Amino acid sequence: MVREQGRRRRPLLIGGAAVAAAGLAFGLYWFEPWKLWVEESVHEAAPSVSAAPNPAASANPPAAPRTVAEGSLISHEHATTGTVKLLRLADGSHVLRVENLDTSNGPALKVWLTDAPVIEGVDGWHVFDDGKHVSLGALKGNKGDQNYPVPTGVNLADYTSLAIWCDRFDVSFGAATLKPV
């Protein structure tokens, strides 16, 4: 009788172990907990004026990038600091520059231009996907200085803030109001 009970429990134990292993694998994939201990530093130079091949050939040297809006990052779900600048380059294109960024690493972090107001505290964590937003791409690193080209055709008058957005959990790590300069 004891052996028969052991035989009945074995499939349950194997099934339970398989479910636990699948749950662990899914949890590791979904949460990426190792990113809490992995720092990714990026140190990109600010966009600059490219030198003309022959200065005598150009009567009008290219203009330096001009800051058209700027702001300071505030913390939301994770402690986040740094500054952001929206730069207009000589060719008329725009680049969003994040400087001195310091935030946590996480899964599926994106840099978004949004039309949402930046609200401090928990009330501001989830507002950025409620309205208009445009993704400038994946966050390159959770520390340092980074440049994100703004896609051609984006009407910058429609966007008043930047969010470091966790696409996996629909939450802002940090955000900044872009104030015209």
C-alpha cells in the first residue's frame, strides 16, 4: 500500500516540478531581475558642427546645434536624475540629448516624447501612454550621456515632455517637462 501511494505521488511531484520550472523561466524572462545589478553606461558626445571640407568654399559656416527646449528629469517608479535638451541641428533635424542620466536598469526601457504633463509622485507613473507619444527608441544605457534622433515629420509642438518608459510594465521610471528656451 505504501509503494502504491508513492507511485501515485511521483507524477504529481514531477508535474509540480515542471510547473515550477516553467514559472521560474517565465519570471526570469519577464522581470529580467539581473538588470537590477547591471549598469549600462553610455557616453556619447553632443552633436556638433561638422567642419566643411574646404572652409574657403563656404561663405556661411554651418550653425552650431541650438537648444530649443530643455528640462530636468524627476523620479517616478525608480530614482532618476539628469537633464534633457532638444537640439535643432544645422540641417533642421532635431536630436533629444539626455545628459548625466542616472536611473535603474530595467526590461524594455524606451525614450518617449509625449504630450502628457509631468506629475510628481505615484500619480505621474502611468500617464504617458494615455495620450500622444512617439518612441525615440530603446534606452541606450541607464547612466551617462545619450543622443536620440527625432524622426522626420514629428511635430514637436505636439510634445511637451520626455519619459523613460518601461514598456514591459507600462510605467515611467522618470520624466522631464520640455520647456522652450
